[in-house]
Amino acid sequence: MIGQKNNGIKQYLTQIFIALYFIIFSIGIISILYMVSMTLTDVSQIDSLNRWVVNFWYPEKSREITHYILCVVGVAVYYILYYVMTNNKKIITYKLNDNIYSINNIIIILLISLISNILLSLNLRPGFHNIIPRAMIWGIIFIIPFAVNIKKINIIFEKIITFITQTKISFILLSLVTINLFYIIYPFVFQDLKIMNEFWDIPEKTIVHNKVIDNNNYIIKNKLIGRNIKYDVESKNMPTNDFSLNPFANNNENILQLGDQIYHDSNVLSLIGPIDEIIENMNANEYRDRLRQLYMMDNKYKYKSTSDTKEQTEFIKNNFTELQCQVLNRFWIHHHNHVIGPINEMNLGRDVSQIYMQYGWLNTVFLKSILNKLGGINYHNYSKLLFSFYYIYYVLFIALMFLIFRQINYVLPVTILLTAGLNKVSYPFFYIAPGMNPIRHFFDIFVIYFLYLYLKDKDKKRNKCFLAFSLVAALLGILNNNHVGMFTLISLVIALAMKNILDWKNKSYYEMLIMSVGASLGIFTMKYSKVGAQYMTGYFKAGLLGFDMAGYIMPIIFAAIGSYYIILIKQYKNENLLKYICTFLIMYSQGLLLYYVWGSDINHFIVFSPLFVFSIILLIKLVVENHNILQRKRQYLYAGILTISLLVYVPSVFSFFKQKNVFDNIFKSHITYEWDLPTAKFISTMNPEYFLDSIKLIQKYSDKNNIFIISKYDSFLPFLAGKYSAMPYFDVSWYLITNKEIDECIKIIENNKPRILFVDTDIDRSYEIDIVSKWSLLGVFHKESLLRYQRLYMLKKIYNVIKEHYVPIEKAKIITAYERKN
């Protein structure tokens, strides 16, 4: 009777468990089906939607309907499975009854299931490359209680742990991940440099359905940016919009606010509320008719956010990335000019005090020297050399880990996670951002290496030189990049200070001397290595280019740092000297995190993530080696760390190839050109013919290494011509932060009185025509197009002040040479 009663309780618990289990896992089913609906259904749009309809129209409704239909079918099938399983005595008797034999087991399994399904429901994105991995994970988690006997799971688990922690398996995984790491960087070192057209005004051609399409004509004909006419350098006449209806057309401040109901973005008028009521109530009687007509004109392009034809859809898909970077006006040329620009200026003899070296003095000098030995300073040599430092740094980094960890089980997860970080970075961002390059913090490896050798070697007489070498590496780091180098030196001094404080009886006067000398030399080096222009530092500190950081990020950061401190402090009683390497790394990591706090973008975190991961894994090693219980269970720990690393890594591989395919498609879907200039050999979607006559013009009228130039091409044209810009900033429009910078640019021209001044050929045209209407198919670029307009307008302000002293003497497609009047 008792046995039957127990069996009845088990079956009752099992039935409750299955019911709750299916309800919980339906969360994952519904989320996955929502991703399917996102993939299958576009957001519905209707062109020229009347104003009154807006408040009654929900464009996501078609997607919701698709999701509902999929859920009706999917959930029905799902609960048919529930019926089959609850009526299958074999499953209940031989599987679940053995697994679900206590309330504790039920709670634990249901809790894990709930957490798993909630996690699977976060960050939902369209695309079967996102759906399939989630569906597989959902299926694997779902089937575990039915397919695996918990009583026997330990045996299977032990076999899995033994297998994945084998040295042979670890080396296979390390080899595969290293190949991935090599492949990420491969195109930039061993293949031709590819630069997309990042200039809005330069024409290009797209291949759509085997037909070659002129971009500018197509954009204008199909009004993809609204009623504006897209300017290009081939225009015979400078196009202007018909502003005759627009009472605000001459408002150069760009944005005019009239009360709370009318605002004007350049020539784009928006009205909030009934038009007649607004116009009647405003104090602009003379503008009423024109406002009404302008509103009706703009209204034709409102809410048009889906294309009319497959050809338009394909055209936008093939051009979206390029058009975005053209509107942003900051891609490969702009970003890498912050490195190759100073190199070029230094090579051409510019006074070092005038050169802005954002990424550091020593690496600028070093790269200049190497490039000259490689055949000259040009884009192709520069790209290959700069990206080669990824290989150099990561080879040394992995070698350093093998030296310190002595076990591949620790080296493997760090390598996996650093590769996952590079995979996860947007491929174009990785390509354009020199700030990602480890050359900026190259010397930290040597600081750690020599500090480790010093701590490891017990023969104090023999190893003193290692600590001196570590100090020298830190000082070189300051010369290489002031801030990162200073973080390294401060961390080294703190690690040595902790060593002497914690072991005061055996204090080292040599270490104290190194600390004192290091601090003094660090301050001296920091002060006197700030060569070159420093005009952006104050702006960066004030928040320039810093993005908003979510409120929960700071607590997470310091909860993690606090946890590290607590664990590390517990290890200070042990003799293992790795605790001082950990001390160095936690201090150094906090300095590096300042870069993320300033930028508040995940890519700014990934830049230094290898060092963050290294510090965490090293702390784990320290804890394991100091606790016998953990040493006996270390295989489980290895397996857990490896599993977490692979869960992060595998999705990152899909992300990498997706982003790379988007980038590669730009050059497959466009007519491309092979540039063959001494300073530029690369493949591009922009035709070099539009630049050649301007290069000749610069070389014809300039016999010096520098030129005075007012142009949106000033970060590109001078370099192509073998010159550098003599203006205070090498990319002027991007550095006109306040009127102070505008005045400095005017002042340098007035003081130097250059005989020849190079100016954009289209400097006198209206840049308002470049603004993308927010109601157009490419309306997502509207805000950035306004910012671009404002930057170019600031550039024009410089020209307007000095133009009375100059007269044009020869014109090229994009640049005109002006000669100073007597």
C-alpha cells in the first residue's frame, strides 16, 4: 500500500511538473516564432498617408498578425506533444519518475528552465541565422529531463568533462580559434585594400539585376531622399531647390522654432496639429499661403518608407552602408587619417608642435620609420603594417599566457573570448577604427612579462634587472600613448607598493627605489612627451564624442570590481606571487575601463577585453592553486569556463561572417576601380578620375610640402598629392567645435597670406539640398544629414570671411585654385 501511495505521489508530481514545464517552455516557442515573423514580414507602409490617419495606423500590425497565426499553429502542435507525452507511460514511469522524485528537483529544474527561456527571449532579431541557434538551444534544454536520467547524469557528465578537458582536445580547439583569429585580420594584411566611396558628392554606379545604374540619377528620379536634388561633381549647373514657397529658406541657422507646433529643418517643414488652426493662430499672416503650399508639397513624401519595386529594394540594400557612411562623412579615410595624417605631416617636415597625434608620439615615429623602409608612406603599405600589429600583439599575448598559466586549460578560454570579441565587433568598425589596434597599448605585454619574471625568480641578485625592464617598458608605454602608458605605470607602482606593505618584514628597498624613480620619471615623461597639438583633450574630457551610458552599467562595473577585490584580498595571505600580477591587472583594467566609460560603446570595451579576461582567469587560477578542494575539482571548473567561453564564441562567428558579407557585397554590387597612385593603391567604388585633375592642380600651384585648403576633402586630397594641410586641423570641418576654431582657421590664413588657396569648387552652392527628408525612403539618415549640412556650413563661414582677398584662377572637378589679390 505504501509503495502504491508513493508511486501515486510521484506520478502526481510528474503530471504537475510536465504541465508547468510546458507552460514555461512555451515562452521560448513564442519568442522564436516572433523572430520568424520578423524574418517573414516587412513592416507595412502606405505612401502619402493623410495626416488624420496617422493616429489610427499601426505599421507593426502585419507582423503581429503573422506572429499570431504562427503561434496558433505552433502552440497547437506543441501541446499535441504535451498530450502524447502525458499519456506515454514509458516516459512517465521510466524517465520522469526517476528524475522528479523530490520537490527540490522540481523547483531546481523549473527555475533553470524559466531562466533559460527568459534569456532566449531577449534581444530578438530577424534572420534564420539568429533563429536556428536559439531553436537548437531551446530543444536541447527542453529534452534533458526526458532524455537523461538525473541519477545517471553524473556518469555522462564525467565522461564529457574528461573528454573536453583533454590536452589534445584543448589544442585542437585552440588551433581552430587561432585560425579564426588569423582569418579576421587576414584581408587587411594579405589582400588588396578596399575603400568604399565615402563622399556624398562623388558619383558611383550600382549593379542591380545585372543592370548598371547611375546612383545620383536613380536617387533623384525615385526621390529616395525626398524632393531634394542630390548634388554630384558632374553637375553642369549647381542644383538648387525651389525655395520660393519656403519663407525660411534664407535662415542660415537651419532650425527655426515657431511656438510648439511648427518647426523647420532646413527646407523641410513639419506641422504638428491641424494646419488651418496652426496657421490661423500664428503671427505670420504674410506666410500663410506659402506655408500651406509648402506643407502640401512635403506631405507627398511623408510616410514613404518602403520601396515601390524590387529594383528599389535591391538598390537601397546594395547602397545602404555606403550612403550611411557618406552622410556620416566619417569612414576609413576620416578615421585612419588620425594615424597616417600625423605620420605624413612628420615625414614632410611639419613642426612637431603643430601635429595632432591622437594615438601617441612613439607609434607615429615608429610607423613613419617602418613605412619609409617599406617603400614610402601610402595607404596600402600603411594598412598592411598597422593591421600586422594585431598578429604581433596577439602572438606575444598568447605566449605570455602560456608562460604564466603553464596550462592550456587556462590559455584556451582567454584566446576564445578575445577572438569572440573581435568577431563581435562590427566588421566595418573593426576595419575603420585605428583605436581598436593593440599598437596603442603594445608595451603592456612587456610590463607584465618582466614583472612576472621578477616575481618568479627567487634569486634577487639575478632578477633585479627584470623589474627595471618592466619600468622601462611602462615609460615607453607613456611615450607611445600618454594615457594608456600612465595607467600601466601607476598599476606597476601600486602592485609593488602592495607587495612591500603586505610583507613589510621582508620589504625591498630596491622595489621602493623603482617605485620612486618610476613615479618621478612617469610624471616627467608624461609632461614632456605631450608633444604636438593638444587641442582636443579638453573637449574629450567635457564629453565630446562620448555617448550616453545606461544607468545600470556603472553599478555592474563596480560590482564586478568589488567582487574581484574581495576574492583577491582573500588570497593575500597565501604565498603565491601571482597575487601581485592580479593586483597590477585589476588596477590597469580600471584605467582602461575609463576609455569605455568615456565612449560608452561596447566596441570601446572590446578594445581592451583580452586584458580584462586575462585578469579574471588569472584570479581563478590563483584561487584554485590556493585551495585543495578546488584543485581536486578543477576539471569541472575548466569545463565550466570553456563552456561559457564557447557559448559566447559560437554566435560571434555567425555575427562576423554576416557583417563581412555585407561589406564584401559593396564591392560585388558596384562598379569598382583600381587606384594606382604613388600614395594610394586600392580598390574602390569611387572613380579616381574625379580626383586626378584636383591632384594635378595642387601639384601645379604648390611648390611646398603644405597647402592651405578649405575643403570637405582636406583629409584626403593633400595626402593624395603628396602634401599636407597647413590649416590648424587636418580635417577642418570635424574640428570646428566652437567659434574659436573657426577664428583660428581664419587667423592662420590672414597671418600667412598664402599666395594660393585651394577651395571646394562647389563652396558657393546651397548645402541644404544635401539634407535627406525624414519622410523619404532613406529618412533614417535625416538627422545625420542635418549635422553634415551644419559642418559644411561652418566651413563655408571661413571661406566667406577671406574670399574678398582671393580670386579663382583655375578650376578642377572638386577643387578650385584661388590666387591672393595684390
